[in-house]
Amino acid sequence: MPRLKVTQTRSPIGGKQNHRETLRSLGLKRIGDTVVKEDRPEIRGMVKTVRHLVAVEEVE
């Protein structure tokens, strides 16, 4: 199953509360943190919410 590599590139300071909560639920705490998640609709929706704060790559 494809996987997504999500890296936090920008700070959520000054952003909306739900953006901070979404980053935390993805497992990202600080700039430069990277997590690998299953490519599922729920994860895609979370990434879409914070797309201006993260970089996303598909990995095998």
C-alpha cells in the first residue's frame, strides 16, 4: 500500500487552532519533523487542511 511522507516545513504559531491540532494528530511537533503514514482518505484530508505548513511525498 502506498505511504505518504509528511514533513513539517512551517510553524503553526499565529495560525488557527484546528491547524495546530491537525499537525499534532499527524504526529508533527516541530519544524523538520517527518512522519510516514498510510495513504488513506483520512490522512489525505488532514494533509489538505495543513498543506501550507507541510511538504508531502509518496514513498513505497
